[in-house]
Amino acid sequence: EAQVTQNPRYLITVTGKKLTVTCSQNMNHEYMSWYRQDPGLGLRQIYYSMNVEVTDKGDVPEGYKVSRKEKRNFPLILESPSPNQTSLYFCASSLGTGTDTQYFGPGTRLTVL
Amino acid sequence: QQQVKQSPQSLIVQKGGISIINCAYENTAFDYFPWYQQFPGKGPALLIAIRPDVSEKKEGRFTISFNKSAKQFSLHIMDSQPGDSATYFCAASCMDSNYQLIWGAGTKLIIKP
């Protein structure tokens, strides 16, 4: 089954404790991205990657890191999480940019205390 | 100029009625306008999309109406059903910004039986 998977689905952590949210897709997509979703703000892009070893900042990259060492994986790293990073996070992938459909993962709900 | 403004924030419609969600944009370079549908606990999924060379696109009960001169586009859901209850996001993109999607804030739609 073609899908984007994220882990963990739920995470409660404390300020400053490094964490990684994994994202994997099995559709051989070139393009992957991370979004955060907050009430009233919609989806805001954090980082995106157009191919292996190619990443770029989205609209809200502060406090986040990403890497794209393999085509299928695109982990999101929070080196020192803070409470303002409490949010619902989505990973997405698509064949390319342009008008290609983005396929979203199921989301990771992160709470930083 | 990159914003996409979506309204209303929430909408309650009786079963069988017409649901209408509106989006407005400023950047005249936008040339791709998708709508995504998100059910609770799931990631968004592409519902329907339009290019500005047509004024309307219909897929089943879902129709996008596009008004280029007014820089507005809207989603119409005919014969709305309780299963249509979800959050709907409009978005826009263009080649100038490498087709990175600019998202509306979302509309929570509730269809009352």
C-alpha cells in the first residue's frame, strides 16, 4: 500500500530534550516536506526537500532541523524543543513539485512541557 | 502578497444543503489552486484542483468555481452529507515560488443530519 508513515504518532516531552520524528514514504517520491498545523493558522511549511541531500527552509524553520540521506526518509529533528513547538506535525511527499499531488502522513501530535 | 485568505473559519450546514467555502489571493502569478480535505485524526488529502484557464471544475458533488478577475476561488459541496464533515483547506502555488503550496487557514465544516 502506497503510504507516508510517521512515528511516533503522539509524543509528550519536556523543554530541551532532543527528539526526532521519523517520516518514511514508499512511493519513490522525490519531494518531501514537513508542516505544522495550528488552530486558525492552517498548515505552515517547516522544511522541504526536493531530492536526496537537498533541503530548504519553509516558512517556519526556526528550531527545527531535517536531513535527507535516503530518498524514502525525511526525519524532523528538534534539538532543544520549547513549548511553542507544541503542535500537530505532518510529513508529506509528492512525485515532484509543480501540480503533483501531495500525500500526507497521519500526523504526530507533539506536546512540549 | 503570498497569502491565501480562507473563509469562513467554521460552517454548519444541514444535510442536503450546499456548503460554500471561499478563498481569496493577491499574487496574480498563482496558477494552481487545489483543495484538500482533512478528516479528524488524518492527514489532508487532495480533493479537487483547478488551473486558471477554466472557470469551473466539477467532480461529483464537489465543484471549484474560479474568478480570475476577482482573484477568488470557492469550493461548493452540493447535497452535503454528514460524511463530508471535515476541515477543508484551499491552497495556491506558482512556478515563481517553485510551486510551494501557500495554504489557507482552513474551514471546519459540520453537516448536521
